[in-house]
Amino acid sequence: MILAPRKREQVMPLPVVLISTVGKDGVRNIAPWSNITPILRPFDDIILASWIKRDTLNNIRETGEFVVNVPPVDLVEAVMVCSRNYPPEVDEFEESGLKPRPSQKVKVPGIEGCLAWVECVLVEEIRRKNYALIIGKVVHLEVDDRFFNEAGEMDYERAKPLSVVLGEKGMWFTRPVFAGRYADYAEMFLSRGERF
């Protein structure tokens, strides 16, 4: 089967995060996001893609701050509430019933009940005709100790981080499960005798 290039999201499982922002007027906003990724290890930057007309994008431009909250599957209904196109003056913490969590390095609150909180400041915006790419620097990263080991590695079977697979008319919320194979990073590097 050949698919149209625009359907590329239908063949790639995506993460689900909640981005919290605050407008210059003090109104709190929460938006689900899947077009987000860390930028290359070991850098501290992340990048997210946004349509030009989004309250989240406007708030990041105005304040230079945002928090990436990593929700567990238990918050899927709240994620759907936050996905609605509320006007900018609506406080989405109140609409969703989610509770704010004080941040350490930014004024924007995180969201209680999440697995991790990634506090970010705006580094650069790359504008295109219909969308923008936001590069943020992570200034504080905190996780729920119940779901992470001492090395900071997530126990994803217990944590159940939310992900999504998109379809033509809707989406299936999913979560990662172990595929039966652990690989040490060292396996990626050829020894001198193995090099071509």
C-alpha cells in the first residue's frame, strides 16, 4: 500500500505531552502536543512544531517560558478536554480539573499528576508560512520518584506514559511496552577489527 506523504503521522507512534503556558494577561493554558522531540544527546534543547495560530505559541512568544508535562495514561480524559479549542481567555486548568504544580525556574506552573516536568525557556523561533518551530532550552527537569530509578530511567511499565497513533478520522491512545530486548549503547559501536 502506498500512502500520501501527508499521512506520515499515521505510520509513526507519537508521544503525548501537555504543554502549560501563561499569557501576558495571566490566563493559564494547557495544550496536548505530539510534535515535540529532544534535540540530539547530550544537548539540553527540545523542539516543538506549532501551527501559527495557537494560544500556546502566542504565550511562549509573549513570556518566553513553557513547561512540558509528561502525562500517564490515567490523564487521557483530561488530555482530551485540553485539546478543545477554547478561546484564549479560558483557564484550561479550571476546565480540565488539572491542578497546577509550582515550577522551580519558570513562572509557568506544571501539572500535578504527571510523570515528569520539563521547564523550558524560548531560545529560538523558526517561522514558516503555516507553522513555527520552537526551540526551547531545558532549565529544570524533575520527575516523580515513584516511576524512576536512581539513574533517572523511567519504569515505563509502571509509569504508563501516554502516546498516540493517528488515523484518518481519529486517534488511538497507547503506551509503550517492553519488546523483549534490552540493548546497551556500546552495541552500536564497532570495534577496530569490525570496522569497514
